[in-house]
Amino acid sequence: MPDALNRKHQLKVMYVGETKLQKDVRLVSRHDQFAKEVKQNIPNGAKSHFKIQNELLWYKQNRLYVPERRIRDVLFKECHDGPFAGHGGAKCTTTFLKKSYHWPNLKDDTEEYVKTCLICQQNRTFNKKQAGLLQPLPIFEGLWKNVSMDFMVSLPASRGFDAIMVVVD
């Protein structure tokens, strides 16, 4: 019995409707200053990496421009905190986001988000050498063999005095 892969010629591409994310981006981008400027410059013949399709801005043909911080936070949760992402760090999350999305300072925003991620902070490992053991103080050899003296000056006056001398044997 033939399976679906053997009948490739019968497979048809179906149109998948617009996602909730795309609807949210369309609504928010109407008020975004950067999106307005790009949309005005494209019809004027200005050279741009952006194109407009269904009122959405697409960067380099396949990366959706995301205008607002609220929507970006949803993407961070998906691409960093989600079950398929697994808190992969800033570099991994940036790479994951850059495949489908674009906004100015995407890398910096991703690094900031990962720095503030509680789970990443709790599970972070340090690549520094651990501090050594504390060294005990030497045992004194006798009275008045080792004397130190310290002065604390410019203190508020008390009974006419403004300094303290400390002597340690």
C-alpha cells in the first residue's frame, strides 16, 4: 500500500490563514513610526530591504518586522523559555529569532532578556577557578614580638579629642 510520500504528485499546498501574531503586528505597526517611514519610502522608489505584503513589513523577504515591545516579549518567551528552546542562551536565542523576525537592536534586546531570565541565572555555571582555602594567621611567638599601630584621625570631637590610636600586640 503506498503511503503519502509515494503520492507526492497528489499533495497540494494549502493556504494557512494569518496567525494571531501577524494580526497583532499589523494592528501595532499602524502606530509605529519606523514602520510608517518605511511604508512611505517603498512606493517612492527608495532602495530598501523591506517589502510590504498584507500590510505587514517583511525584511529580506522572509523575516517579519516586529514593532512593539509587548509582542517581542511574547517571542522571547517562545524562543527562549519555550519547551523547544530550553533556555539556550543569548546567542542561540538570537539565531532562533533572526530566522523569522527582525527589529532594530534584536541582538541587544535578546541579551538583556537572557540576563534577566531567572531560570538562566539560577542554572548558570561559572568558568572561574574556585578560590583557595583560607590561610590561618600565624601563631604569635611571644609578647611584644609583633606590634602594630594604627591611627584614626579627623573624627568628630569628643571631650576635646578627635583621634584614636590603636595598638595591637
